[in-house]
Amino acid sequence: MKRKTCSKCKKSKGRQQFSKNASNVDGYDHYCKACNSKRMHKYFSTRKGKAAMDRATRRRKRR
Ligand SMILES: [Zn+2]
């Protein structure tokens, strides 16, 4: 199984520990899922993050 090193925690993890990101060369995120969720959690606790989440949910509901 191919492994990838997270650029945040510098740990080598299996590809399934990374979320897919088509904008990256290898198709996976630079950060592992653990770091990503931590980052998102921090982001969504800010006012800007809350507003973004609010917008995203509203858009999803309308669809
Ligand atoms: Zn990580």
C-alpha cells in the first residue's frame, strides 16, 4: 500500500488516511484526515468559519 507523509504532523500514513483532493498532484490532501478535522474544527469555531458553514448548509438544503 502506498504511503504519504502528512505535511502537518509529519507522520507517514496510508492513503486512506488522507481525503481526496483533485486539485493536488497526487489526488490527495497534504494533510491527513486527523489534522484536517482538527483544522476544520478550529476554522468552524471562528465567526468566518461559522458563516461559511451556514452558507454551505443553506445551499445544500435548497438543492
Ligand atoms: Zn497529520
